Amino acid sequence: MKPTSLRTPTLRLEQRAFTLIELLVVIAIIAILAGMLLPSLGRAKMKAKSMTCLNNLHQMGLSLVFYAGDNRGYFPERRSDKRWPTQLRPGFRVLSTLQCSEDRRRPTAAQAATAEKDPDSAMISYIFNGWNDYFRESLKISDVGAMLGKSIPESAIPSPTLTIVFGEKLTNSDNFYMDFLENGGNEVTELVRNRHMSSGPKAKDGASNYTFADGHAESIRYRGVLYPLNLWAVTDLFRTNRAMSN
């Protein structure tokens, strides 16, 4: 009697290629997932840039507090040279603090070469409160030119946690000061209120970053800066009469 064979039959795995329809389904699924993820990644990137800008303004706030502490409680005086970037330079040191990463302008070679010696010539994304309402109501000075050499003490600001010192200005603005009494009001002509998280450059949404008189920095939505109160103003008259809802 012959022994029974114990060999196991070889199993052959059939291989087949994806059909065109299956490939199209996979591609469609990938496209859908990418469409879901990319907006989130884009928003995360915009948020990160906004936080970098906010950190810059927080540093500027600390510089402001240190300056006032060294100057009998006064903020930097208005000047036509050695303006606030130069006066506050010891507090922030790194010149890139003056530029928001969302500001499309980039420093020229000339700016980069001279900025270390003259911070006023650096690439600057921020604008400083010109305190026009305080000078007009308290010092009876209505001519912006006559405000040179003048400053405001911390004690003259009734609501330091709600009064803006630094804000973001338009990319093409060369203004150092936010003046109510210039060109119909710089809060209209020089400020950008939607630099971050906005649906478009002319959209009335998004937000910008600000530093307040107590030194803190925060992001405020488009309409929250000028309404229901104008947070650039010190006096009650200007805070209410210069409020804008649009």
C-alpha cells in the first residue's frame, strides 16, 4: 500500500489592478479631505501670524511702561525727529518688533542699512496715538504742528485699559502718529482695522491688534475699535462724538 501524500495544495492569490472607477473614487475622497483640511490650515497660519504681531505690540506695551517709569509718568513726546521708535528703542531692541508679518511692505536696502542707527527709518507697521483730543481739550492746542515737544502723562488717561496707544496702520501709510485733527481724522485715513483673519482687504470683518495705555495688547474686531466708543480718544467728548459704527 502506497503512503498517502500529505502535500498541501498551493493557494494562488489572484491579483488584479484597480479599475478606473475605483481610482476616480479614491482621488475624489482625497480631494474632499484636502478641501476640508486646507481652510483649517490656512486659518491656523493666519492665526499664527496674528499672534506674532500681537506679541510685537505686547513688547511695545512693555517698552511704553518702562519709558513712563523712567520719565516721571510721561509717554514719549511728539517729535519730528527721534520719534517714538527711537525713544522706545531701549525697551524692544530688535527692530523687527516694529513690523507685523502680515504687512506686505518689506524694508529696502537703504532702510536696513540705516535703521540700526535711526529706528525712525525702519520698516514700521504701527502708529502711535497723537493725543490730539487731550492737547486740544486740556492744553487748548488745536494745531497739530504746535503739539511738537508735547506729551501726555499717564495720570491724564482716565481709562488706560480702554485707551489705545498703538495700532496697525495701512501698508502704504508713512504716518508716525494717529491724529484726529489731520485730514479729517487719521482713524479713517491711516488705520487698518482688518489686517488679520479677514475675508478681504476691503471687508468689514477680521481684526487688528492694539496696545493700550496700561501696557496690555489685544486683538479687536473691525467694529470694536471705533464703536460704541472711539478707543483712540482720551476725552469723553471725542470718545463719544468720534465714534463710528461702519
